[in-house]
Amino acid sequence: MSRLTTLLLFCALLLGAYAATSGWEYVDCGDPSYPVQLDSIEISPDPPLPGHDLTVTVKALVTDVIEEGATADVTVKLGRIKLLQKKFDVCQEARNANATVSCPVEPGPYEIVQTVALPKEIPKAKFMVLVRGLTVDEKDLVCLDIKIDFMKSISALFTSPF
């Protein structure tokens, strides 16, 4: 899988992800010329629950070779307040996560599945994660906006499907 897809997974793992009916949703804000084309992001449990394991599955198509040096600018917001703004080395993050895909990433379809433990201290709040990936040549690689509503996630703890 691409470095950027791995980073997207990394971001989703940081806070979950967001689908309107379940507490999370994502928007692929890239265009067809970007080397990483997201097909889907799925999470389990849905919605994500603080203090529980979260499994994220990302499916994407890589159209150009992604080389060492690709980066992702990640901003995490709580309302208008920036909690984190950091540039990540996508290949290094993939190595740190023991991802099944490593750099350079060749063109083709990829699926990556990763499980992480979410901290139980995640506040009952709505978060926005903005990911802007760049190739080693500083060209657009991927664009992803993730909304996470942990207020909905907390209420899911008290909702029984039975």
C-alpha cells in the first residue's frame, strides 16, 4: 500500500474516523490526478470507542510510484482550536507501524488493515483531522478530511443492539 494510504490509516488510527450515521465520516478531497485514489475506509467497531481496540481497513489505488521522502501534513482540530499540526514522513510512519507495505510503493490496488488501542482518555468531543499528502517532489499525493464525533461514540456504549 502507498505511504500516503499508510499515513491516512495512521491518522485514522490516531482518532478513529467519522461516518455521519455512526459518529465518523471522511471526505476524499483529492482529485483524479493524485497518485493515491482512496476507494474506502472502514472501521470496527463503528463508531470508535475510547479505551477499545480500533481496526481500520483502507483500500486505495496507487497510480504512480511513491518514493522515500513523501510527507503528510496533519492537522487535528477541536472546533477551531488546533490540537496538533505536524508533518510526518509517510515511509517512516509505515515502518513504525509495521505496515505490510513499504517504500517505494509501486502502482496498483492496495488494502491495509491495522488495529490499535484507542486511549480511554479521548475527550467527549468532535474532532477534525485534515491530511494533505505530498510526494517527494512536493506535488499533491492525497487529500483527506476526517470528522470524528466521540460524543456519539460514548453514547454507543449504552446502546444495545438487543
